[in-house]
Amino acid sequence: MSWKVRLGVGILALLGALMVFGFVKSLIFSLVPLVILLLLGYGAFRLYVASRGKAETTPQLPQATPPAVQARPAKDAATRLREIREEAARQQRQQQ
């Protein structure tokens, strides 16, 4: 390559690098303030929620106990396995 071609390629590469640098700089300068504003807004929201929780003076309803539910007796694994086998044997006899 001649020196003119190398110079042209070098200039184009330099311009491309400057364009990329400018784009990244503008992206950072536009996103950083947005992030700062979002963080400030989130902090203000957290302060608002925290202050609202402390100042709450409304009476709380008493905790109602849940109604008693009849619990069926728990079966151990061996009993359940025996019942499954008996049911399978019963179905097999009906198919024959």
C-alpha cells in the first residue's frame, strides 16, 4: 500500500474512533443523570413509606383465629403403599 492509502485509512480510523468516543460520551452524559434521578426518587419513596409506617395510628383489628379444621389421621408410607397395591390388584382382577 502506498503512503497515501495508509494515511487515508489512518484518518478514517481516527475519525471512527472519535465518533465512537463521542457516542459513548453522550450516552454516559445522558444516562448518568437519569440513574441519579431514579436513585433519588427511589430514596424519597423509601423515606415516604418508612415515615408513613411509623405515623400510622389506626387501630388494628384483632387477629381472628382460623376455624378448627378436622385433620384426617396421617397414614404412614407403608400403609399408603399397601393401599395402592391393593387397589391395583383389585383393578387388575376386574379387567380379567
